[in-house]
Amino acid sequence: MAGLSFNASTVEAKMGMDPVPQGTYRVAIVESEQREPEGKAPYLLIQMQILEGEHKGRNLRTILNLAHEKESVRKMAASELSCICHAVGVLNVQDSVELHNIPMMVDVVVTPPKDGYDAGNRIKKYSSISTTAPGAKAMASSPFAKK
């Protein structure tokens, strides 16, 4: 038993966090793992952490369905992984941990609530830190991003 001195009437009862506002953020991958849900194809879950600014420490996630039954889904996932690889400068990857802790820039949009899920974030574009300087050409953009 844990002794508590807590009054729930003084704290807002809210689960989860609101999405970060649309914008460009400096992030690094801090965790990645292959998950194998029962009865479904495995996928790669990538978690990134915002490194600076008002939202420093907040996490963003993306799921890469590299083994999905539909070829079009596999191609989109491979393309997004390629964008990440180009953004961090690691083009030949044997293990997702090789992509960890390398800063990159991401353009984030807010997704509206849908099908019982709250609003969230989606990464629209990945770019290397060096390509975000004024006049530099972005080298890694997600081709599946909705305009």
C-alpha cells in the first residue's frame, strides 16, 4: 500500500497530451522496435523526441509497415524509411538503432479527430539539419504526405 495525500478535485482529469502545433521541429530518434501484433504483419515503430523549443522533450511517432501484405503500403513505408535515412545521413542500415540520436528536422501537421481517436500528429517531411539553412534544398520529403 502506498500512502498518498492527493485531492483529485484540484487536478484536471485528462489522459494523454494534445498534439504539438503544426511546424518544423528538430528531433532525434530515441527508440525503435519491431512489433508483431497477433494476426497482423510486423511493423517498425519509431519514436522521436523534440530536442529544442517550447515542446522540447515531447515525443512524435511513426509506424513503418515494411512487411504489410499490400505492396503499396510496403512501398510507402520503405520510402518513408529512406527519407529518414537521408535526413540522418545513414544510407545503409542493418539495425534501426543506427538511426538513433542523430538530429534531423521534421515538418509536422496536426491530424483531426477521426473514428474515435483524438487529434494527433503526422510527420509530413524529414530533412537533414544542413538542408534547413536558408536557400538549401530539402533532400528528404515523404512522397505520401497529404498536401
